[in-house]
Amino acid sequence: MARRRVLALDEMDRNLIKQIEPDWRKMMTCIQCGSCTASCPAGPLMDYAPRELWRLISLGMRDALINSRTFWLCTQCDACTVRCPRGIITSETMLNLRRWAIAEGLELPATLLQLKESVEMTHNILHEDNESRLIWSANLEPVPEQLTDLRRGRADVLLFAGCVSAMYPMAYSIPQSFVQIMEQAGVTYTNLAGAEWCCGYPLYGAGLEEEVAELALHNVERARELGPKYLVATCPSCYHTWRHIYPQYITDGFGFEVLHASELLAKLIREGRIKLNGLDWVVTYHDPCDLGRKSEVYDDPRTIINSVPGITFKEMRNNRENALCCGGGGDVAMWEADVTEDIAERRMEQAKATGATAIISACQQCKRTLLQAARKTKTRIRVLDVTELVWQTMEKGDVIGR
């Protein structure tokens, strides 16, 4: 892609860096080594590489920034951040650029405005009737009473399904698997049904953080009313939001512990609460960015996989903190779907290189993007969430303990 001509403005606009990057002194320590650029999954598709963008900011080159699409292509995977030798939080700067663009009234991706309107009006990202959040449970036979009788008593686990698992058919099997595991393990659970609102992370990642406070206050208040021991999210983005963003708005604690589904399932396996059948599969694992790099949950999903008798586990070349993003983060799929597809196909190539017959992840969005990549590239490989893997291998009806 051809580089746009950079137009430097007068000296006043050299203060632009201070508007965009609060920790601007740290940014000025950038040595232009290119680690961020080399780490960026969307880098080849950007008009300016990340390190070039930092240079434009430091020089106050406003016109170039206004015309750049680089920061809208950031998947917010944090790969650049973990590899920066200066400790510059480059992903936060990308987010600051989105906030700046909104504050300046610049032309924004049309789907960003649609996203904002959808969450404000319907409390979910699909602009659907929010009372339909339990549609994923409709074909469970029978529908568990714990999903329909929400207030029959304090439950150990409150399932926070998230917009994607609750409303995208491709992801229905993730919450379905989770509640069936809870049934077999004898764990009491509940959910918020239509009272669950979008966690707010899609808005936060789009630079619309002011809109997140109302969502946080609502979700925390509704969750407290049910008094669970754990709030469990099958979605890493929801998990990250509850763990790392909501405390900005809720300063007196939640009254319950927030877990990702993989953390709870690994705990139940260690305690002998669920038993897994053997499975003669060769599998690899894809680390979701919001669960791995951003929340440092690496071991529990691998503990689950390695607990399945007969399974052969092979790591991809890039794994754990060095895992390649699937392309599904940063809202990029909403306004630049081809970028997401390109990144997902590169990750699929790494999965194929392991010889695995299944790729396991712990994120419904990763499942969607990788499954689409498998179909597009005609790759014969299963794509499963770790929760689905557990349910497929459990001995139904065998309750080990309570």
C-alpha cells in the first residue's frame, strides 16, 4: 500500500503527542527498533507500521494521523506491548488514538457508530431483543431448571455468557457445554438471562470508554442480587473486562470471585469432580489474547487438555505470550473483515504445521475466526472451545463429588 504524504503543521501541533499519549515521556524513549512492527499481526496491511506511527505522533504530524487507518486495524492483541524493549504500552497508545479520533470528530468507521447505537438501545452488539439471551439453551433437552428458575436459591456459579456465545449460533455450543458440565459435576449455577447486558468491552476497545460505566454498574448490581460464589465467563473479553476494567468503576469489590471457564474446569478436574474419557486426537492450543497476554491465564487450558487420556498435545510455533492473534480482537472484524480473515489464515497455517486434527481455544470469538479460516482454506481440522472438549469427553451421569 502506498504511503500517504506526511504534512507537518506549525509548532503548536507538536504538542499532539501529549493529547494522545499521557505517558508521552516513555513513548519518547522509543528507539525505533521495530519490535512492535514485527509483532503486529495486522502490520503488513497498515498504511504506517506502528513504529512509524509513533514517529508521526512525536513530530505532531496531525494530517498524517487523520488520514491513517493504522490504529483502526489494531487487534489490541498486546503482542507489541510484551515485546517492546522499552516497556512502552503500544496497544494503549493505539486505543488513545481511537479516543482522540472520536474526540476530534473525525470520520469514523460506520460500523463503530452502529455498534454504539446497538449497545445503547438493546444492550447487546447484535441489536437483538435482549430478552432472547437464553436462545442458546432452547435445544437442550430438557432445559435445565437452573436456567429457568433463576432465583430459587444462592448458586455457586453465575454464568456470564457474553453477547457472542448468547446470540451467535456458531457459539451456542459453548454455554450449552458449560451448563451440562455443571449439571454432571453437581455444581449449582444460574445466569442473568435478559438482565445480562453487554460487558462493554467492544465499546471500550473502540475508544468509547465513557459508555462502559453504565454497563458495569448494571451488570455488577444484577450479579450481586444473585449472590454467587463465582462469576464465570466463557468469553475471555468479558473475563478481562470484569477483572481489569470494571474495578475502575466499582471500587468496593464485587462480593464474588471472577473466573474464566477454563480456570473453573481445571479446578474441578484437579478436585476429581469431573471425569474425562479417553480421546485419540492430536490437538494444538490457540491462546486467546485477552486470556493469555492480557490476563496471563496460560496453564489452566493446557491442564484441561493434558488431562484427557490418550490425547496428543502439540504446541504451535508461536504460543503462550508469543501466540499469534487470531484477528478477532479490537473490533477489527466489524469494519475490516478482510484483515481479520488474513490474520486468521496465518494462524491456521501454524496449526496445520503441528499435524493436529483439532485446534482448541478458550474463546468463542477465536473459535469463530479460526473456523471460518479453516473453511476458507479447506483445512480439515476441528475447531473447539476447551469447554466443548471437556463436555465431549466427560462420562455423563458420573457425579464424582459435590
